Amino acid sequence: QVQLQESGPGLVKPSQTLSLTCTVSGGSISSGSYYWSWIRQPAGKGLEWIGRIYTSGSTNYNPSLKSRVTISVDTSKNQFSLKLSSVTAADTAVYYCARETMVRGVIYGMDVWGQGTTVTVSS
Amino acid sequence: QSVLTQPPSASGTPGQRVTISCSGSSSNIGSNYVYWYQQLPGTAPKLLIYRMNQRPSGVPDRFSGSKSGTSASLAISGLRSEDEADYYCAAWDDSLSGYVFGTGTKVTVL
């Protein structure tokens, strides 16, 4: 059974780069047809999709964050990562990683989620 | 920025049927599948409905999804106390080339 675990600094200074890693256990990140996604949720607010990377390496990003976001995969470590540059207080949120399953071209939704990690942007 | 609109709250007594709406546009709900996620307090979201009306293994058949035009709905029949949670719809948006989530609906069991 695949499990995801986010990790990274809980506190980031304004204007710096937020870096998070999602470790995949119970399965290989490079096998099958999966998208690996990042979603965030400010305290007391709704979900915001940040972006995703496919097993092949192709990416899709939220247009409102695209200029600041990079998602990458490290198959040797079975991890994928999020980098968000030039952060401000508005980037303070719980960050989730998730797996999106695709079978024969059909998306089955984000069926596995990490528990989330809180990132605060403050000096 | 939520592109999909949901009512902020919904409620019912145990055993009742509750329906949550999700309003979008032709570029998202109107042309793509809708997904529903349940978020229990203090936990990560959980996939509840995929491809508009399919349930992952383990999700009770009390939960059902439907779509009409640019709107979708989630129905919870036989409401139970453990259904108290926030519910979010989501869909791919062709104009944005990305996912959009709904504003979220908090379901309260009275």
C-alpha cells in the first residue's frame, strides 16, 4: 500500500525559497501511470492545487503560481519535490502531496495523500 | 483562487439526505470529470467520488455524485455523525490547464 510523507522546514523567511519533499513508500515512484501532485491549504481556508509532475517528467502548474513553482522527481530516492520561490506570508499553509492515478488515459483522482506539513512564512 | 462555487454549509439530522452543489463553467465541469473529496477535521482530504459518480473501494454507497451541464452535486443519504466534515469538489480546467477546487462545504450533523 503506497504511502506519502511530506518533509521540509516548518519556517521560511519572506523572499526565500520554500522547499518540500514527498517520500513515496510501498511502491516505486517511476512505475505505473501516476501524477505526483502538490496541494496547499491556508489555515481555515480551502484547497489550492499547486501543480503536478507525471512519471515521464512532464509538469503542469497553477497559472497563479507558475512563475515561482518548480516540481521535480528524484527516482533514485523515490521522492518528488516542491520549490516555491519569493515566498510571502500569503504562502503560509499546510502543504499536501498526493498521488493521482491514471489508467488507460482515464484519471481516477488523487487517491493517496500525505498527512500534510505546515509551513509558516515569517521573519 | 477557487473557480468552483459551493455553499459554505449544509446540515441534516441522522438518516436524512443532504445534497451539496458545485457550480463551475464550460471549461471545467462542463467538459471534464468531477471529483469529490472529504476532509475530516484535522486530517488530509480523502477521495470520495471520481469520474463524477464512481466510488473508490471502501467508500459507502451512501455517497453519490451527479453532473448536469456546468454544475455537479454530491448527495449523502442516510446521514451519519461520522459524515461531519468539509467536502470539496474538483475538476480539471482546460483554460487554466490545471485543477480547480471548490470553495468547500462544511456538513454538520444536527
